[in-house]
Amino acid sequence: MTVALQRRRLEQRREAEAADKTAQWEERQRHKERLRAAKVVPLFDPIEPPSP
């Protein structure tokens, strides 16, 4: 029974971690969308030089 409980706890921990990663990704997407809506240029995106 102990092995089954350990496996279930591990599964629950992995599910919780996956849900946390998904929530973080969704928050980053919402943040990016807010920046786009505000027309803010992120510092980490390179600005392409004008073509000749």
C-alpha cells in the first residue's frame, strides 16, 4: 500500500507542477497581450533596421 500511496503522491505533485507551469505560461501570454495592446516594445525583442 505504501508504494501505491507514494506513486499517487508523485502523480499529484507532477499534476500540480504541470498546472503551475500552465498558469505561468498563460499569465505571460496575458502580459504580452497587454504590452501589445499598449504598443510597448519589449527590450528583449530586437528592432529590425529599415531595409534600404
